[in-house]
Amino acid sequence: MILDKDAFGIWSFTARRAFKAEFIRPENEKAKTEIYNTLKEKEIACYVHIPFCTGTCIFCPYARFPIGRLEREKILEKYFNALLKEIEIYSQILQDLEIKIIDLHAGGGTPSLLPGKFWKILTEKLSEAFNSDVKVAIEANPEDLKDETRAYDLIDNGVEEISLGVQSFNSKLLKILGRRHAGEDSLRAVENIRNAGCKYINVDLMYMIPGETLNEWISDLQIASTLDVDEITCYPTLVTSYSAGYKLIKSGKIPPQPNKRIFRRMIFATEETLPSKGFRGVEIYGFSRKDSWKYVTVNYEMEGPLLAFGAGATGFTGGYEYHNTCFVEEYIRAIQSGKLPIAGARKVSLIERTVRYTVCRLFICKNLDKREFKKKFNEDFDEIIRRSGFKKALYLLKLAGVIRENSNKMTLTQKGLFTAHQISWAFVLNVPCRIVEEYLKEPWPERVIIP
């Protein structure tokens, strides 16, 4: 099979029907007004996109910009200055709201390409602009941190959490993914960042890699579980039609992905292996050694509020969703002219936001507390979900044994785990990946319809 946007049958169809959206290129002042008017919460997170890479991972669905060593220093400096100015623009927009940014999450691309001093300056800028103490979490590639000097540089300059893109310890599978590190590099990187004093470490693993066997996946899980890390996240290899990997699979130049039966077995092997090694399942893909911590970027993206900085970044205030242009030079040009680099935006209704929250809490985080729901939205869960039209779907899933419900909680069952994976990955492929696909085509489209 190919885990593309059509791979999940009824759930792919449902994702396309339930999350139709139209993004319009906004006028600069209108975008500022919408962001100001829809940002209701005082403590928020921000996401910074670093789109630069030294190579291309063949299944990467994100906005990325390959750079060579010779051009790296010049373009990073230019881009970084634009990020600082974008933060200034947002601080001016929101200056009356007493907003505090509490978390900075950086993804890519390759955030670990930035020297530690850049993260220190960025943190200081955010802290000054929003009068708050900012925790810094970044994604990193193992090859960047196999040198302990680089690891110490990041930690000494304020990086507290690192999510390491290990993906696999198997050299054959790493080669298929187009990764540039070896399994030994990952082991060394974990040791280096822990020795440097990193507060929290997450490692990303990928399964359903073309040509992968169930035993190879279990081997990766067992190796990862022996490491001194706080969380292990496990993602299937999703295949977007605009990735190089899609064309390679279709042409037979790399092996096919495992079949649906093996997909299911890999999911349940994960559920059996990691808890037996002391990792508790905190999400359908995340397993933590620490009850009080998890790497939380997906929650922010789904639920908001999240301010987004950088080329290709997507923000969500709670009532307004926006996507920055994916084109680096256009991003820098917009910032230098004093404008927001937003290529497309749309209003998000309260009904849609509550459905997004429900899907995230129930099918990703495994449970939804109705009391927390009411506290967040000032609305009764059953009443607003009835108005959304989502109540019937939840009723059918309850009848099928996918979820269970009492007066205050809804919980994903073990029986419903595979269904939850299908729902979640169908959404990712048909909504956020489709947004990126469209905005990679041109820098400033007037209108984009998703999916």
C-alpha cells in the first residue's frame, strides 16, 4: 500500500468533507485586525519555521529550502534578521493585549543548523517583546549533534528541549528515507545533548518505511527504549503526492510500503513494546517516561492559540488561521517592507474550533474531559457538539466500541486505537499537507481551497 491521502478509505473521505476550507490572501491591515481581535487567551505558544536543509529527505512534506555550505551563513543571517523583525511587527499588533509567549517550538527544515547564539537572541527578543520567560524547544538532526561542541552550544544558549529526528537505527532504512546520518550518530547525539544538560529529549521514529519488516520496527523500538530520553514519538511514513518518495514508490525504484495488516501490527507492537520498557502512552503516537511532560507542537497546531513566524509557518489564534508564504526570498522581502508575510488566511468559527479540539483530545490524546472543554470554551460539550453535526459520528464510534463515555469523560478504547490512527493520519494528509502543497506552488496565490 501507499500511505497517501486516499489510503484510509472512509476516513480519507470524511477528512475531506469535514474540513473544507478556503484561504484568501488578506490585506495587511485586515490581517493585523483579525489577529488582534481573535487572540483571546493570554498565555500562548509560538512556532518558528526554519526551512533550510543540507539535503532533501524524500518523504518530507514541509516547506524546505536546500542550501549548500558556502551560502549557509549568508542566507541564515538574512533570514534570522527577518524573523526578529517579524516578532517586532507582532509585538506592535498585540501590545495592548498583555500577551505572554511561554513556549517557542522550532521546526523545519532543520532548526539545528542555527548556531546557539541565534536561539539566545531570538529568545531574548521574544521575552522582551512579550514580557515573558520563554522555553525553547527545537527539532534537530542527529548529524548536527554528533559533535559534542554543537550540542553544548545549543544548550548553553538556552535550548531546553530537543526533538531528535532519529527515524531509524537501521542503515538500510535510513538510506531509503534519504537521511544523511547513521544509527551511531543518533546514539552519540542523544548522549551529547544529555551530557550538555538538555532538560527534555524526545526522539522521533518512523515506521511503515518502504521495505521495512515488522521485526525491523520492533528492533528500532527496543533500541530507542534503552536510550536516556524522556519521550519516544512514532510516526508512520506518510506519502504526499508532491514528495520525491511518492514518485520513487510508484516507479518501483524503491520497495513498496508494508501492507495494511502489517501497519496495524506495527501500531500494536508499539503499544506492547514501549510500555513494557517504562514509557507510558500519552498520545496515540507519543510515549513518555515523565507524566508531566510531552513534546506538544501538534496540540498547539490543532487547538491554538499559536503564533507562527518564518517562511512556511502556519499560525492559529483560535479564530483566525494563517499561512506564511513558503518562498524564503518573498518572505524576507515582505518583512523588510514592514508587512506581514501571510500568503493566505481564513476565519475559524467556534464550532470548527471545538471539533478540532475534540478530534485532537479524543483521537490523539486518547481522552476528552468535558469539564475542561467547558472551562476552555464556556460552552457545554454535548450542546455545542450537537450543533456541529459531529455528535452522530461520535455516537456511531461509541456503538462500534471505538470510544467509551461517562458523564464527564470520553475515552479512546484499545479496540479503537487503529481507527484513531486512521482518522488522525487521514486528516494530516488531507488538510495540513494539502495546505503546504498548494502554497509551495506560488508565493502569493489569491485563493486556495482545501482539501
